[in-house]
Amino acid sequence: MTQARDEIQDKLADTELQRDKAVTEWADDKRTHTELESKIRRMSTWILFCFLLVTPYSLVTSIQVTN
């Protein structure tokens, strides 16, 4: 009986460890995803700024957006 209980406790501990690892991995992936989104936003803003910086004002104002 003690051996069976020990095996069950070992399996439970292993399952909890796997769960904790999965939660940690998910949190790390979420953080990486958020950081990449932030970098993309900054790059997009920088690209737009550079475009506006090098494009003559008359050309920018003459561009029409159509639906």
C-alpha cells in the first residue's frame, strides 16, 4: 500500500512539475510576443517618420486615399 501511495505521489509531483514548466514557458512566450509587437510598432513609426522626412510635402499632400 505504501509503495502504491509513493508511486501516486511521485506521478502527481511529476505532473505538477510539468504544469509549472508549461506555465513558465507560456509566460515566456507571451512576454516575447509582447516585446516583438512593441518592436514592430516602433519600427513602423520610424519607417513612417523617415518616409515623411524624405518625401516632399507637396507629394504627401497630393496622395489621396481611396476606399
